[in-house]
Amino acid sequence: MNIETDCIACIFNQALRVTKELNLSKEESKKILDIAGCMVPSFSFSLTPPQNATPMYEKIAQILDVEDIYKEQKVLAIKKAESLYDYSKELIKNGDDPIVSAIRIAVGGNVLDLASEYSFDLTTEIQNIIKANFAIDHMNDLKESIDNSKNIVYLADNAGENVFDRIFIETIKDIYPDIRIYYFVREKPIINDICFKDLINDPILDVATVINSGIKTPGVIVSDLNDRAKELFYTADTIISKGMGNYECLSDYGDLPIFYLLKVKCQVVASSLHLSPGDLVCKSAQKVD
């Protein structure tokens, strides 16, 4: 899906959010906002929101002379998520269906998004997600797809969320130890997305092959995947796509076995899915609901 007029204001507001998250001075903040304002005319309605937002974030990183704008926030998000690991595993253990519970917890982790306009409490989200109603519920279709898969590509999203992705992947591997799972991450830091260097020595390496996808945008642009990632993507039996950025970039790929897992956090994505902000989604790209 390409940007709408509302996306323009949202992307600019993301620049404002950077200044607040990093506690920048008024002078630094104005410099960031001036740059963001100057970049608005270059936004293209033929590109996705992540594609339009990426140059702005790259410019902000240049101005601040840092590679990873949200490095500290990412570390804290991962630490918070890790504190809920045992609790989340216990919820799965006590649930009726481990795969369904793991899907739900993975979606609950999707609230970890500093680019979102909505605030959240992670513990509350995880507590509520186990019994919450999904506005689009194709979890049984995803279960069936996993059951018939030899190779799964799992498209990562935000830092911290990777912990809940790991829980989902561990659950899959407990039941289907022979399935090969490839965890696609960004090539380099962009917003608070998890990138390749964030997962060095991470426990997820015990259950999945972490793939440096070549993607530099906060969403998977298929044409930008490196050769290995592209081959794995197109030959996967199941593709699990986490978050709004990946949905925004992949929503036109209805012929592929993609399952979108996300919490709707903006009106534009809500309208695309005929839902409301705050709704929970497990959607098969191949199924009209």
C-alpha cells in the first residue's frame, strides 16, 4: 500500500517523536523538524510509507552523528520483553493450544513500536492478548500452513518484539523440530527495528537462522532483498510477516503464503483492512475476509 495524505503528517510527527524520545534541545529539535519539513515535498504517492520515511530517518541520523538513533530505547525494550519471557512461556504452557497462544503473544509483542502514535503497557498487552478477540482471525489457517511447511520465513519488526517472536518460533520447533525457520532482520538500524547486529549471541540463534535481509527500510521491499533472502522468501512454504511496516510493503502480494500478524496502530492501515485502530490481526494474504 502506498502513502495517503494522513501518512505525510504521521511521518513528520515521527521526527517530532525522535526529538522527544532523545530529549533533544530546542535548537537540535528545530533542526530536525526543519529537515523533516523540507523533505515532505519529496514524498511520493507511488511509494509505501516505509520507503518515504527512510530518507528522513537517515538524514536525522546524519545530523545527530549516530548510526542507531534509538539504540538505548531498543536495549531497554529488549530487556523489558525478556522480563516477560518466563511469564509468556507459562501462558503458552497453560493454554489450550500452544501454537494459537504463541501467535497471540507474538501479536502482543507488536505494541513495541516507537514510531506508532499510540502508547502502550506491555505487561497489560500480554495479559489481555491471550483471550482477546481478533478482528481478523486466520489463526487456524496459519496453524495448517505451519503443519504443512518445511521452510518458514519470519519477517521481524521491532526490537523487543524479537523476544516474543522467539517464543513463537520455539513453540513451532517444539512441535515441528524439522521445520527450518529463517528470521529476516533489517540490514542496518532504522527507527527501532531489530537489525542484524542486535542479535549477535541472541538465544534466537538456537531455534532459527537469522538472515541479514539487505533491507534498509522499516518494512520489507521485496525488490530490495539480497539474493539469498529473495530466494528464501519466494521458496518459503509459509511467510510470517510481523507489524504494520511489513504489511504496508507486502499488502499487494496476495499470491504468496503470507500471514500478517499485527496490532493496528494507525487509521490508514485500519482503513486498508476495514478495521479500527487497536484491532488485532492474524490475516492470510491469500484469503478474503
